[in-house]
Amino acid sequence: MSITSRTTRISLLLIIASTFSLTACSQSESELTLRNTAEFVRVNTPTNSVEERLVGLTGALVADATDVIVAKNPSSEAALKEAGDAGLPVLPITSQSKTLIKKLGAQTHTSNPQGRAKVDTISSTLVLFASEPTKAETHLLRLTGASSLTVTRDPRLDQEAQVLIAKHKRVVSALPQHYPAEVVYRKATVAGDTYLLFDNQHFLAMYGHPSGPALGVLGEQGPKASVARVNTLVSKYEKSAPGVTFQPAFEIITTVATAGPGKRKDYSARTDISELRPLVDAAKANGITVILDLQPGRSSMLEQAKYYEELLREPHVGLALDPEWKLGKKGKPLQRIGHVNARQVNEVSAWLAALTRENVLPQKMFVLHQFQRQMIRDREDVNTNHPELASVIHVDGQGPTGAKIATWKHIRKDAPDNVHWGWKNFVDEDIPMLNTTQTWQRVKPHPDLITYQ
């Protein structure tokens, strides 16, 4: 794949039209003035048409042109001959093309304008396609000297794509979903220096609240000691399961279910971000993944998640929803086990996925606690297909081992696709609590996330 360098001038062809967008993404976001210098460019095609994509790609690859060829079918032999002879881009006759060309003052032709044309292109670019480029797109690639790669699987799992992306300073994505390629470009990795959380590795989490030991083992010591303790837990599992990779994690209760209604009348106390910061920051400094756990009471789970957006913007911080503590408008804690529906879950996951995607953050863990089938109503409709999230159903019942394993098997039946699985060991409530070797040998398949409370 050769790349031809050409003189670059920002002035002309195809920036943003009302029916498609060309977004230049760099650490300093600017769609227009930085179009030429942006490192990663997203070509967005809302209607998914090849004409729309060609217009967007032309805007991404051509910096300046005095003339363009227009044709009803840009991939026809006649159109390509005229464009090839003239050394010009070829565009479809569409409202997008017409509006932009008129706005920018480009001269349009249906045939070779015989030598008066000039084109300056943006050099050293790799273009990512989801399918083979059209003939018109192939002409554009040759004209601009851009390289191309047809991506047939998630770039986060595609070594060839990762190598090629790493070799190019500028990448243009014409993929249906830009996020997987962009995190590869940005090298936005998760624990274990990989792009997917559960890429041949398992997580071991300590659960609790920084206020003290009443809500779990994470509150039994300060941040520094918690880091040491969870790393000791990792070492124990590594001895119990040689050759298996384990990563440390903290699951921090951020909103705590309360017996009284509280100032918001929602039976859920929100922990100040300042109280959570020491654990979150200690985790970041030591390569530990964080999961923020919501016990929402009568509150909206989405509202509570947004309250902690500052922390969720951190690259190592994910989110957990605890339906046990989700109450109806008149519900109170401990009267019955709570529940959520797919719509409530999906609005949170959609928001979290968008936050992750828009900020090009590493994949985030999205955990749903469940030990009764009724806790997640219409579970089959839960969206687990966000590439920005690794969805986990965490089976967190307590009690005798036999009963817990029976619950594990029951909850796993008829689960949505693309789900990972979590298991919880209760230090005081399990009778008895499984040790590390027993947990690894008796809970099958092996849990992706093992939590201690």
C-alpha cells in the first residue's frame, strides 16, 4: 500500500452537509479548521448510501480542487474515464454534492476540463472500509494516494488492522461504527493492555463503601491497604489457576439504599464524589478497574448515573446497577426484592455507551446484579451489543454453596447474547464461603468477574 505525499491546502471541497457529517477528531476537537490536520476522521453516513459515503470520503481526502467531475453513476466506466483523464474527483449528482459545490465555488463538469484543473490532497491517510470500496472510491484512493483496509471483524481483535492503523498518522473511518477503530488508533486500552475487558482475562473485585466495613470488605481498610489486599487476592487466584490472567478491581457502592426517605425522598443516599475520589484515584494509580454500584431506591438509575459522570469519564471506571434496591413510587427497602425492566437498563447503557464513545474511552464494564429472574423483567430485550461496554450479569446470591450454584445455573438460562458472568463470595453470609481454589473449580463456567463482599 503506497502513499503519495502532496502539497496540502485547506480551502475547498466538501465539508459538512445537512444530510451527512464529516467529523475530524483530534485531542483538540474542530470539524472545519483542523480537518486537514486531524488524526482520526469519522465519515458519517446516516442513510448508509454509497453516494453519501463517496461525498464524505472526498471531503476527508481532498483539501483543494478547482474542478470536479459529476455523474449520475460515479462508478460508471464513462465517468471514471473522464475523472481519470482529468485527474479529478468524481461525485454523484445529489443534493449534498450540488449544495456543497455551489457553496464552495467549485466548477463542475461532466467531462474532462482539459488541463485547467488542480487538486491538492491530504496525504498519508489510511481509509477503513466495512466492504470493498466502489470503483469511484477506488479512483479517489488512487487520486489522493491513500491506503485502504477492508475491516471484516472488530479492529480490537484484528491484529492486521491494529498494525496498519499504528503505522498511519491519519486514519479515516468509513465504518458503520467508528468507536472500535478509534480506540485502537488512540491506544485506549483497558487493564491488561488489551482493548476488550474480557479478552482472555478475569477480574477479581472487592466490594463495599469507603465509610466502613458494614457494607463490604472494601471499607475495612483505607485505599492504600485496599490496593495491597486486592493484589493479594489476585496472587491467590494465580496460584489456584496457573496460567490464567486475573485483574484487580474495586466495586464501590456510590448510592446506598436507606431505611428512611432522605432529603430527596428516594430512599437512596448519594455519596459525595470527594468521598469516592481517594479509592478511585488509588485504583487508577495502581492499574485497578473500578465499578460504581448504584442502589437507586425510588430514583431514576439514569439520573444517578449522570450524577457520577465526572468519575465515569475516567478511563478505568465502569458502572453497576443493583435491581434489588430499585423501588416503585411507593416502595420501601426490605419489603420485597426490587426489579428493573429492559427499558430502564437500556437507557442507562445507551447513555454510558455514548459517553464512552464520544470521549474515546476504553471499553467500560456494565454490570447488572441479579439473583432472581424477576429482578430484570423482559431480560431478553436488554441491549448487550454496545461495543463500548462489556455487559456482565452478576449472580450475587448468598447462602449455602449448593443453593448458590443452583441459582447460578438458573439465572444463566435464556440469557441475552454477548453477556459475561459474575459470581459473588460473601465473607460472612456464605455457609461456608468458597476459597479461591474451590471457587475456580466448582463454579462453571469460570466467572468473568468474581467479587468479595
